[in-house]
Amino acid sequence: MTEPLGSVRSLPFRIERADGIGELVIDQPPVNALDSRGWHELAEAIDALGRDDTVNVIVLRGEGRGFCAGVDIKELAAHPERIVTVNAGNYATFRAVHRNPKPVIVAVHGFVLGGGIGICGAADVIIASECVRFGVPEIDRGAMGGGAHLQRMFGVQKVRAMYFTGDMVDATEAWRLGAVERVVPRAQLRDAAVEMARKIAAKSPAMLQLAKEALNGVEDGDLEDKYRWEQGFTLQAYMTNDSAEARSAFVEKRDAQFGTPSSEVAQTAGEHA
């Protein structure tokens, strides 16, 4: 996105601090999709909350129609070269949540897509509105990524079904499968998240930080390394005609017309092995 010379850029989120709780609210109408700069700004803000001695627990939520629709596809359709910067911003944001020394609660509603999945999958606790729907439309947008974080929420078979089909998972199914801690009406979502946050914030900051580090350490594998592996395939995808067609079709609101021979993908893979 190009900004007028001398313009002042407003952040795509706001932050409030009270009673040991740092609350960050994504507010980027119409769908809380962040551009390349927005993801880096979000990562820096979450890291800053982690360093803030007045904050014992972090709550992330979104305003508007849904929690987060991920990256700004229109930006990438116009500037595909920015995928490297977007990838870096996504990585930094998800790391800032997962490796944050403070517990992170995510309160979600409406749609949770792409980068929104990454935030949820990196978090410690997810509280969901009854209206929430989780999805990974990466294949339909000509990209990869999100699988590693989705597997912190759902089992392997469910993740692959969601990824290959693009089908969404609603709040009831997400709770049944153990992906979310609690499901509440939309009007009660923030209160439910703050209620849990207050309970956590009242505990010893030192013990909370030790617990967070210990729990991260006993997980299987390294989440950040897994995501970096996936990001390599996003760059590979961006070298195919089908990826460009997927983004163009999304922006132009039409059905994509795919026809890339499998040999092209194989050749691209061979060149970048």
C-alpha cells in the first residue's frame, strides 16, 4: 500500500493496560487483514507487552466482523515481491506470542483465517465466541503456512482435511476436539477472556514465566522451525502460475482458472532444493 507523502500511519491495533493485563485489540476494517508493515508492528507490540513489568498476562482479540483474516491478499496481488516481508512479519508475530514470557489468551469471534490461525496456534489459551469459524484457505490463495500452528489446536488428520478442502470448523466442533478452552456468546467474549486473565494476573509473575518456559520446552519439536519449513513452500508456491492466478481471482472476485502442469511445480522444486 502506498501512503501519501507526509501522512501519519495509524497502527492497526490498540493497546490498554490495567490490573496486570495487557489487552491488544486488532482493529483494521473491514476484516482485520494486516499488510506487511502491520504484521511487523503487531510483533513489536506483543514483544513490548512481554517486556512490560506491569503486565502479567496478555489478551489478544479483534474488533469488527472477525478476529483476523490473515494477510492482505490485495497487497500481495499488487506486490508479490512483498511475500518475503510478509513471511517475516508473520514469523515474528507468531514467535512473539509463542515465545512471549507472559501467558497469552486469545479471544476470537467470526472468522479466524490464515495469520489468525497462526496467532491462535501460538497462544496459550483460546476462548471462542459461538459464532467463530476457523479455516486455512492457503491453497485457495496460492500460498502455504499455518499447518504447524493448526496442529497445536487440532489432530493431524483434521488439519489435513481442513487444509486440502478449505472447509471451516465452527466453535462447537473446535471445542469438541479440544482446540478451544471455552465457548461463550459473542457479547460475553471479552468478559470471559478478562475473567481468566485476572485469575492468571493475580499469580506470581516469576512463577508464571517459569511455567510458560517449561511448558514450551516440553512440546514436541520446535514450532518456529516447523513454521520456517512451511514458509519455504510459500516462496516456492509464489513461483508458479497457479499461485498468481489464485490471488488475482480472489481480488477480482471470480473463479480461478488453474492449468499449471505438475512438471512446472516439480521443476521449481528441483531448482530450489
